Amino acid sequence: MKKTLGTALLAGTMLGGTAWGQDVTLTIESWRNDDITIWQDTLIPAFEAANPGIKVVFSPSAPADYNAVLNSKLDAGSAGDLITCRPFDASLELYNKGQLADLTSLASMANFSDVAKSAWQTDDGAATFCVPMASVIHGFLYNADAFEELGLTPPATEEEFFAVLDKIKEDGTYVPMAMGTQDQWEAATMGYQNIGPNYWKGEEGRKALIDGTQKLTDEPWVAPFVQLAKWKDYLGDGFEAQTYPDSQNLFTLGRAAIYPTGSWEIGVFNPQVSFTMGAFPPPVPNAGDTCYISDHTDIALGMNAKTAHPEETKTFLEWVGSPEFATLYANALPGFFSLNSTAVEMEDPLAKEFVSWREKCEPTIRSTYQILSRGTPNLENETWNASANVIRGSETPEDAAKRLQEGLASWYEPQQAQ
């Protein structure tokens, strides 16, 4: 009887993940350092309560450093068990190198559409290597109290946009727009990729770049740089040395009136601001133009192929693919819109505002993320640098576009045809 009981106890502890009753600890690698509180206070406790024996640690890196830090850790064998996945090429490269595991067989993958999974699949769709979590929508946040104070309304066209910036600058109470160029990625992600789709017509232009029928030196691709070059006069003193956290603080402290960004800031800013926030989509070049928004499949979670705890990691990923996680995540982090097929009722009014643009604007994703950043020079990273240079005035829009085009054509065959 004692032997039978002992065997049963041992089997029970082994089912829990360890032979000696010790907890297994899983580590999540991520670029979302803004999300530490949400993971620690909401998401991880919910998982751990339902899965005794598995502990989870959220261990993010700075956004601009994430790719380099993650690659170094993976190469050294020191990366965490769970890898937060950027969409398309960056994660596909990790999968092709054998660093991300194939997750096609997870039961929870049935909860996602083909479109939701496409950002984390092989080109032929045969393997899916990350569990989709959320998309984000680009746009502009603004201080609604400041707008009311100055008698301003959200701009719909490029002309109206600069008229609003001029009025804010003339008044002098607020920095017209909070954005710096120190981190570079900010200038591209919140600048070029935010306003660009209105010029290159979203998916039409993005796909034309991929098939080689448009070039980065064509007018629709230079035009966003031309607009960015005008931003310099509205970003306040010292913007060249201003980091992403500096820009966030400038806006949340009420010192800047407009913040070019995306829905991902909503959950971060809500508890920090003492004013009412509003949002408007990227202004179109001319009244009556079709509007385009970057509704970007942004974030997913994968498994380090060399994790020492594959079963526990899969257990966590099955949960990430569940409706329970989708509801928790979308409401704990408003502005990250669930990719789960199960409808999620959102509570945040600003998140609802961003989502409402889907009803009137054409969606697209960031132009550099699929296929076009697989070679060297990397178009995504080069666009960071070019966007920052154009805003600083150290490179003209035309020169920046020419440099990007030459870099892309140096390795991407469809762009080499004359």
C-alpha cells in the first residue's frame, strides 16, 4: 500500500512538471517594457492560478535593442523559454534558423483566422511558429483639453494638420508635437509608417513595392518624407536628443498637444494623464481622399526551440491562444486589439475610437515588414535612420529615398528590373 501511494504521489508530481515538486519557471522575452505591470499583476497571476507548478517571469528589453539582444541570447543559448514575436520577416528568420519551434499543432491555433496567423507563418503557410496576440492601429493622440482651450478641432487633411500645428506653436503654451529622433525607430514607426499609407495607398503601394512595379524613389514613397521634413519646426527644442520615453513624458505631463503614435500607448498613458485624450487618424493629403490606416498585426508569442521546458511552455502558449487570455489582454492593454476569432468586448473609449477607423479607412500593414527586410541592408532598420535624418534635416527626402532604394535593389531582385 505504501509503495502504491508513493508511486501515485511521484506520478502526480511528475505530471505537475517536476519530479521533486519544484516549480518550473518560464521566462518571457519581449520588447514591451511598458507592459511589466500588466503581465505581473493581471496576466501571469491568472495563468499561475490555473496552472500550479508553473511560474512565469516577464523579462523585457528596451524596444530599440530587442532584436539585437534577443538574437545574441538565442545564439548564446541564454534566451528565455517564450519569445515575443515581431511580425513577418524578423520572426520568420528566427524560425528558419531553428530558433523558434513549429507551433502548428497547438489546439489553440484553431482560434485564429488565416489572416491573423499570416504574420507568423512560412511563406507557403505550412508552419505557424508564434501564437497571434494583437494588432495595433497607428494614428495621433492629442490633448483634448488643450485643443478646447485653443479652439482647435482634430484635422482631417494635411493642410488642416499644419494649420493646427501653427496655431499651437503661435500660442506657445504647448510643444505642438512630441517626438524625438534619438532612438530613430520612433521617427519611422510613428512618423513614416503612420502617415505613409495615405500616400502610397496602403496595400496597393506595399504590394507594388514587393512585386517591383513601384520604387522607393517614386512620388508616393518620397511624399511622406517631404511631410516629415516639415515636422522639425513643431517638435520643440532639443528633439534631436529626445528619446522615446522623453516623448512619452512630454505628452503625458501635459506639455505637448499632439503625439504621433498608435493605439499601443493607450493602456500606458491612461493612468498617467490628468487631461482628456482624444485620437485622430493620419490626415489625408486632400479633402475627399480615401484614408488608409496601418492596422498592423503586431505581436505574438513563440517558443524557444531550445527551451528546457517544452511541455510547460506549450501549456502557456495554449492559454495565450484562448478566449480567456484574449479578453484579459485586450482590456488590460487597451489599444492592443485581439487577433483571436472570439469577439472581445472592449471597455476603453479611446480604444473604441481607434477601432472605429476600420469602418471608414482602408487597412494595411507597415511597408517594410513583409519580405522587404530579409536582406542586407535591412530596409526596416534603414528606414529608421532615414526618417530620423529627414526630420533632423541632415538628409533630404529625395536623398533618403534614393539611399533606401539603392539598398533594397542591391539584394532584392524584383527591384533590380529596369
